[in-house]
Amino acid sequence: MTGLSVETVQQLAAAAPAPITSAGDGRLGFAVLTGIAVIVLLITRLKMHAFLALTVGSLALGSLAGAPLGKTIASFTTGLGSTVAGVGVLIALGAILGRLLADSGGADEIVDTILARAKGRAMPWAMVLIASVIGLPLFFEVGIVLLIPVVLMVAKRGNYSLMRIGIPALAGLSVMHGLIPPHPGPLVAIDALDANLGVTLALGVLVAIPTVIIAGPLFSRYAARWVDVPVPQDMVPRRPEVEPGRRPRFGATVFTVLLPVALMLVKALVDIVVDDPTDGVQKVTDVIGSPLIALLAAVLVGMFTLGRAAGFTRERLSSTVEKSLAPIAGILLIVGAGGGFKQILIDVGVGRMIMDLAQDWSVPTLLLAWLIAVAIRLATGSATVATISAAGLVAPLATDLPTAQTALLVLAIGAGSLFFSHVNDAGFWLVKEYFGMSVGQTVKTWSVMETIISVTGLGFVMLLSLVL
């Protein structure tokens, strides 16, 4: 994929709304770097919550760019509201489905069924499969907590290297988190770039499969040689309390988890094959394959296939739903503040500056998006913040792109947001503590694995861009 042509840049510039400041490129560049630096320092040095850091950094960016404070505030609140409106309900539905899966014992059923059929050399591949399936509806941190008992149990009972089993599981979760909706990062990027969710999901799966194989089972061979740590017995948490014999069945659980993915893929396929908005079949699939309906359907089905199958009463189901929503409040606020930051970037004219740079430097759009996400990821330690910020910066570049290329732009940003997790990333410390590793050992395994995912993901995105 090449950089933008002069004609395309001129067309986009003419169509873009007038910026809320008349600052030149030099001042805008300084404002952007300072705004991001403020966010980084507040998160890393002062340990401020990412929501507050993004809010302060957004206001600093607007002020330094010369925008009136009133317009800066209005731009931030507009971006926050539109982002939460676009993805907030989807994140909530994903959280409900993930909690149902965990509390009902459905996740344990998937794990136990697959492990019962995997032996010896097949075990790392089984761990990738388990993590990828369970990781679809679950946030990364929840997935780690859910899979840790399984990883430790398999490593101990089967006398496997902890890294040989743990790295594939972590790779499966991380790839789902960075590339596949309905995770918050990909959803926000899809919303910011106005990408087609179904096409992004389909292409994301194509990129995710080879990426997770390389970063998981294949890399785990080397990780196990570099780091050999014993299983930390005290890190095994309790598993969900479910009545004996009342766990959901394997087939019903897998069906429930994959239902929203299947509905969205059907919509994408019909849109490509039929390509007629007046066709009756396409109208139906456009409704049932929309993210809101697909996830809502999975939640409603899950209440029966997961909750009722586990013996949950109506009160227990209601309690499970309520408990699932509380932990995502912080995520929604971070995503919303990131949307506000993105809107200020657009409104002060940073998008035009990025377009000019892309044209002058002839940087491929996909590579530019990846590099921006990598820089913000390294600085802030947050994949979600990196995705939101990068999507806001490159959003103008997606205006004139075909559907498939816009979807690949989302995936390039997602891949960049996973690059080299280190000490400023909460996930780094989560993995370190759960697996009982030192900082150096965590860098050799977890950080290198994240980098492999990022670089490999970009490579396959670039290959698909040549084909599509």
C-alpha cells in the first residue's frame, strides 16, 4: 500500500471541517508531543488514573495548540460522548457474556474438554486454542485470571515447562485483545475510522491465526529454554463455585461464545456477495449481524445455555449481570476520554498535518499507523490508549480508503498497540507476579512475545494489503 497522492490529500483537506485554531504545523507538532508527554508523565510518574491523565493531556493539547478553552472543552466532551455511544454498550455486553462464561463454569468446561484430548506435544497448541476461544468475549486481565489455574495445573501435572504452556495461552489472549472485536481497542478504532466491523473481524481472524501460531507454540520453544521457573503454588486462585454436574455442556458453551462472531461474519459475507441494500436477505443480515444485536443475542442465549444450565436462579443471573458491569466503569471512562483526546486532535487540525507528512515522506499509511501506535504504546504502556490515540491521529487518512483497506488500517493500529510491553504496562506486572518471574525473565518471555505479535501482525496486514 502506498502513501497518499497529492490529489487525495487536497480532496481530504477541502472536505475537512475548519480547525478550531490557526496554529501552524510547528506549533501543532509541539502541542501534540507535549500533550502526549503530559499523559505519559501523569500515568507513569504520578501514577494518575488513565482517565484523568487523558483528560488533562487533552486540555493541555488544545491550549498549547492555541484553541479557545471553551472550544477545547466542547471538542473533548463531544468526542467522549460519541465514543461511549459508539462502543459503550458493546463493551458492557461483552463484559456480561464474559462473566456468564466464567461464573457458570462454561470456561472450565471448554478447558477440561480440550485438555482431556490433548497430550504431549499437542498441549501448547491446545493452550492456544483454549485461550483464543475464551479470549473472544473476555477482557485480557479477566482471561489471565481465568486461565492461570489451568496453566499452572497442566504444567505441574504433566511435568511441562511453565513457559511452554504459559506463552501460548498468553499469546492467544493478547492477539484476541489487540486484533479482534468486541475487545475495546479494536472497537474504538473501528468507530474512529468508520470501518466495517464484519470485514475487520474477518480480516482480523486471518491475521490472528498465523500470528498466534508464531508467537505462541513456536516461540514458546525458545522461551522455555531462556527461562525455566517452577510453578508458583501460591498463585493458584479458586475456581468458580458451581453445583456438581451442573456445568454447561461443551457444545452449548462454544456455540454461545462463537454466536456473535458467526452473526457478524455472516453479515460481512452477505454484504460482499449480495451488495444490494434493497435485498431482503441483506436487510435481515444487516440487522442480526450488527454488533449490538449480535452481542445482545449471545448474552440472552447465554443466560439459558450457561446460566440456567449451571443452575442459576433468576436472582443469581441478575446478580451476575450486575457484578459484570462494575469492573468496566474504569474502562469506559478511559475509552471515552481517549475519544475526547482523539476529537481534539482532529479539531485542532492535526489530521491535516499528518496527511501532509504522509504525502511528503511517502510513508505507507499502514506503516505510519503502526509506528504511531508503537510510539504511544511504548510511552504510555497502555494498548487501549495507544489504539485510541493512533486512531484519532490517522482517522483523516481513512476517509478515502476502500472498505478492506480501512479494516487493515484498524488491524495495523491494533498490532502496533501490542509492541514490547514493559515496566509501564500493568499487564507486564500481572504476568510477572502470576508466573513468579523476575523483571528480566518477564522481558525475555512476555515482552518479546508481545513484540513478535506486533511485528508479525503488521507483516500479515501488509501482505493482505497487497492482495486486497
